[in-house]
Amino acid sequence: MTDPLVLAHVIRDVLDPFRSTVSFRVLYNNRLLFNGTDLRPSAVVNRPKIEIGGTDLRVFYTIVLVDPDAPSPCNPNLREYLHWMVTDIPGSTDVSFGKEVIYYEKPEPRSGIHRMIFVLYCQLGCSTVFPPDMRHNFKCRSFARQYHLDIVAAMYFNCQREAGSGGRQLRPDN
């Protein structure tokens, strides 16, 4: 069975291959998300509830939500647009225990189907991760290198405008 993150080109466009070592659950309006779930902007108005596994409250995590298809899948020149960042989340808790350093901005694609990617990183310690100056052109790979973060889990959902229909429109090289 092929990894859904590979099939959706999350592993390639945004992340390098990694081994998931921590469980996490994402819920929008009490609806549990799975890789590839289709959601409209009206379903993602409010930030999700995210529960993080682990057994040690002394281990801290950062979660980001990025859109690698901004402003459109056929011209993603704002890749990766940062919709949300929470740092200093203790293991075995949820994001409400962390520090929201980039406030949640609801996904609102204007054209095409966008992959919205949650990436969970393990931090070196508390207060060791800082937000970028800008939301656009955030790079998960560079961010991880800068703060010595390990990817421990990731998940994505698809989002398109309320009246949108059809499949993903990709650049010719995708």
C-alpha cells in the first residue's frame, strides 16, 4: 500500500521522506480527518482541535499548517503559504497547551484544489522555535533545518472554493 503523502506529492513538494513516530488526530467541527479528506472553506473556518500522542510532557512539539498550492496549483508562487503555527506543545496533550505564534488563517482557495498540510515536528526543547516574518513562501524543509526539528507526523486534506468542482490542476511538471 502506497503512502497517501507520497501519492499526493506531499513527500516531494513539501517534505522529504520520514518515518511517523508520534500519533496525532486532527478534528474540524468534531470530524476526524484522514489523509485526502475533502473539505470546503465553510468547514475550516475555525482552527481545528489537534491531539498529540506521546507519553512525555517534557517533549515539545510544533505544528504548522501550510498550503503548497497557493495561490493556485498551476502557479504555486506563494508555496508554501503558512496558515497556522503552534509551538511548545507538550507531548500527550493538544494544541491548546501550546503557544500560537502564527494565528490561524482559514484556508480559502480561489482556484483549483489545494492540499492543506499539517506537519508535526519534535522540538529540541521549550522556547526553541520562533515564527517567520511572513506567511508566504514558508519552507518546511528550511524551517526544520533552522531549528533542528524532526518531522514526527504529517497529514493533509484537500480544500477548494465552495462552488468548486473537478480534479486538481497541476503545473505541467507535476
